[in-house]
Amino acid sequence: MDTKILLENGTNELEVLEFILDDHSYGINVAKIREIIPYAEVTPVPNAHPSIEGIFMPRDTMITAIDLKNCLQRGKSEPTGLFIVTNFNKLDIAFHVDSVVGIHRVSWNDIIKPGSTISTSEDGISTGIIKMNEKLIIILDFEKIVSDINPETGLKTLEIDALGERSRNNIPILIAEDSVLLNKLICDSLKKAGYDNITHTENGQEAYNIIMDCKAKGTLDQNVKCIITDIEMPIMDGHRLTKLVRDDDDLKDIPIVIFSSLVNEEMRRKGEALGANAQLSKPEIGNLVKTVDSLVLNK
């Protein structure tokens, strides 16, 4: 899906596709979507997870079909509806939904953090909520849904062990990542790789506040030598954070690594235009450490 927003840089906006499951509204970032197609017959996979419907091959590409209704503990889907075909974390996956409503352009600042407004079935797999008129659109954490089904698609933390024995250092690294689990895994992996001075935040705004506070105090060099940021985050996304840093003469030389499930061809071009030093897909935790090494060691 080619949309205008993919050509814009650092606006802190995203486009969300609203879709329906059992008369409830859910959302997915348009940047994750390759196409939307009518439900197609799938080939079942023996001994597969209950939420995997099977596989199919549109245009000679093998795609795994996931029953999103089953993931949300709402029973099993009928062989009707639509497949939302996605690409993130270098995976091609189709999510089975009832219908699609349309696309909404919103600011990350308007996305509400999940709370008591969501049901038990969505608890833990919602990244945010959009309130639109009298309707709530729940944005689902598709990366977590996939990693819960197949943990091998998550961060490959064993890659850190393969790096071998490493010396400790006090180089300050600032992380912006809204997932509590991923934030911890990234911090733990970096610490295991020798980086002892890590500050982690939940979104771009928190990270930017720290940067500006250090700038005001004249302590940037002691507190921020490298920034690692996700793209999708409430309040301020990683692209907006990158733009703000690069547009400030006092900050522009700080290395920035975008570490996100959304590093596809379109988003890579966007990150390059904004001035990111490196962009990695989230499973590549070993490469993240090597990239940070190249940017901050012996500098």
C-alpha cells in the first residue's frame, strides 16, 4: 500500500487502518501493510499453533495466515472476510479479519496508553487506543502476537553469547522503546555486551526531554553518546525524535540507531532522509550491538 505519509519525514503522525472483528474496531499501522485481499483457501500446517490457519501462496510468495479472532480468544474465524497481508521483522504474515473500515491519519500524541478500557482478551497485546468520535479503536501489538505464536521470531538474544567475552565500558546510551519487554531485553543485551551506562525511556518525548535537559546543563557528552530508538511509540515516534536531534546544531552529531520491526524498504528510505546512522530490524540484536560498537567505541 503506497500512501503519501511514507514520503513525509518526522511529522509524528501515522496512518492507521481500522478493521473489524466481531463488531469491535481494531487498528494496524499502514506502514506494516503490503496489501489487503479477499480470504483465500489455506493449506493447514500439521501440529501448528491453534491461531495459525495455514499457509497460502499468492504470487509465488509463501505466507502464513493467522486467525486474529483466535488470538483474541473470540473463537475461530469463518472462511470469509479479508486477509491483511503484512511485512514486519522481515516476515510476511496475513491476518484474517472480518472487514476493513478505512484509514485514519492521527498523531502519536493522540494515542492513549492502554488501560482499563480494554478487555481481558486484548490485555497485553494492545499498544494504544484511538478515540474517534464515540468509538474506540484498539491498536494491536502485532509483533507480540507473532512472537507469542512463534518465539523464534522475537529478539535472538543468543546472538549476544556468540560475541564472546567483552570488556566493560561506561559509554552512555539512551534508549527509546515503548514495549516494556523489549526495553528490558535490549538493555539486558547491551549490558551483557559490556555497556553499563544505559538510560531507557518509553517514548521519543521522554528521550528528547532527557536530551534537552542534558543540553541545558552542558552534560550531553557525559549522558548521551548514542541513541537507540523504536519507530512506533506513543506521544513521539522515533522518526520525529530523529528529526529533532538532527535539526539541532548542538545535537546533530549524536549517532542514532533505529531499531524497529518497521525497517522495510520504504521506511528505510525515510530513516535515511532523516539522518539515522543505522537501521536494523528487531530480531537483529547481535547486529545492534555490533552497530553500536562501530559508532561509539574508539571515538
